[in-house]
Amino acid sequence: MEMSSKLLEKAVSEMAHLPGIGRRTALRLVLHLLRQPQGQTESLADALLEFRTQIRQCKECHNISDAACCEICSSPKRDRSMVCVVEDIRDVMAIENTGHYRGLYHVLGGKISPMEGMGPHDLTIGSLVSKVKEGEIRELIFALSATMEGDTTNFYIYRQLEGLPVKLSTIARGIPVGDELEYADEVTLGRSIVQRIPFEGSLKG
Amino acid sequence: MEMSSKLLEKAVSEMAHLPGIGRRTALRLVLHLLRQPQGQTESLADALLEFRTQIRQCKECHNISDAACCEICSSPKRDRSMVCVVEDIRDVMAIENTGHYRGLYHVLGGKISPMEGMGPHDLTIGSLVSKVKEGEIRELIFALSATMEGDTTNFYIYRQLEGLPVKLSTIARGIPVGDELEYADEVTLGRSIVQRIPFEGSLKG
């Protein structure tokens, strides 16, 4: 779509660089801003700029953070002997929202995927292994996605940690709460039978 | 979704003010910016700010414009005796993209809609009538949407112009090119029979 205004054209092109936003959607968003008070556009621009320029990576867990050390790692209320290994910061948010976990996290920054050119050295595995070697961590919970890449990454870390006195676990895979059995995929259903848990355990959480 | 970083929280909230963008999508977009060079966020913020603060309304046609008078109104190549009346600036772009129109436009800024509290005085009808009274315009083409509000607006303008020496027309309504008759709605199909055109006319355009 050709635009007569260069200002509009530029705003739409920049907006359309965002993933999942085409030129038509970008145009709709930009014209929406035009109908709103100027302050809204200013707040949006400021918030994006501040976020992008001031956000840091927590030196402990590699989560994003406003300070050198993130709120979770610096909280005295968290259990420092337990570390949950996740792919990215969205996983941290998802687990935090459950309210069921009080330990710390370690954000890998992705998973091993030769197809996407991601090797172990592109991830924060080295710093995880050093942290475990310090000896404070008693349990490491793998919470990567249940894909081949996720399993490969789990296994790679497992090999790096062999011989160290740390308990390893993974989050439970199974039928989601509320789902009907007949619609579950075979692999998940199969695993949920093989990895069944004592009935009393199912009453927790 | 609770976020540990205030910078992230602010960026996501601002992004989620845009129509059709929920907090989850906003988070995805903001985290995407984090993975891109800082320059991309800077260009986006600048483009939005520049657009919002510098864009103007063309004093002739009320289209958005970088200058006091838009490119279309100030172009010597356009036919100044023909004015196409549209609801908003997106309609101007849509018609411009067809490449079939070389006249000028008049952007109403909406249509008469008592339900949405839009009366004739909220639109640029007054300035359209004055322009017609100046006598340079020979034909006015109504290109509003074919809804009750669109028809009401057409009729209101028609009454305002009664007695003035200007030809009025509306864009053709009918079966879209490439559509199968059996799937067309009855109203459109009915109109397309009543308002049929000479066969030679259908070979144009």
C-alpha cells in the first residue's frame, strides 16, 4: 500500500518490523495513535526506549532485571538450594504465576538446536555448571519444553553434572488438568501411564 | 501475568494499550525488541513520535499530510474538477492504490451515526459545501460504505448541495470481480440487476 505521507510511511514500516504485524495492522495501530492524545504515543515511545536501553541481565540467573541482580535472586524469601532450569524469561514468568515455586531460576537463553545453529556454548550452561560446583544447590529442576531439543539440552547438562552431589528432576509430563483422555495425544498418554504416581501424590498441589 | 521487571512491565502495558494487542502479544513484541539491535527500538520510537507530533491535516481535503497541503491536493497532475468524498484516510489510500482515479478527495472524518454520537457537525461537511459553492468542482463522487450510516451521510450532503451546479455520483455497487453469483448476498445481487449497466460499459476499467 503506497502512502502519500512520509511520516506515516516511516511509522508504518517501523511498526511492521515487529513479528506478526503486517503493514495493514501497522497502519491500523498507527492511525489509532493519531486519534489518541499525543501523550499516549510519548509514553509508548519512552517505555520502549527505556526498556531497551536500561534493562539488564541478572548476573546470577540471566533473567532480565532492572538491577544487576534480579528481584528473585536477591529475595531473602526464596529457597537458594533449589534451581529451576528454563529456556527463557517467559518461562520464569509462567512458573512464577503458578505461585507453586519458591526456589531460584537459571535461564539458559534457548536450547541446543543444531538446526538453528544453537550449540551448548551459545547457552548459559557453563555458568550453571559453575554454580552447581559451588555446592549450595541441592536440587536442579529441568523445566525445558518436551521436544527433542529440550531433551537434548537436558541430557547435555546431565552429562556435565555427572558425579556432582546434586539431585536432578524434571517437571511432570502428563495429561493437563481438565483435559479429556480421549483427546490426549498418544505419546503424552503413554508417558502418563508409564510415569504414574502414587494416588496420594495426586492429591497435592 | 506478573512481571518482576518494572521496565518490562511498563513497556508491555504501553504496548497493550494498542487495539488488538493483548498483554501476551505485547510481551512477545517487547521481548523481540530485546533480541534486536538497540537501533531498531530507537527507530521505532522516533518514527512513532515524529509521526504523532509532526503529522498535519491537509487544509483542503482533510487527509493527513506532512505539509499544510497534502501531496494529492498540491499535485498539478490531478483533475481539480472532480472530488471523491470518503470517510477516512484509509479509503483515500485504498482508492489511490487502484490507480484508477486522478481527481481530488474530501475526507469527512467519519459518517453520520446517531448511535455513536456523530452528527453532521462532527464531520467536515461544512468545508465540503463551501468548496462546492466556489464553483470549481464539476463532479462529486460519493465513496462511503454501503451501510445505513453511509447512505444517511450521502443523503445529508445531497440535501446541502441542492440547487448547486454540481454532478453527483456514487461508486458502483455490485458483485465483486471474481465472485461466484451463488454466494453473493441478495441485496447486492438485487441492486446489481436493478442498476445494470450497458454491456459496452462493462468492458472498461
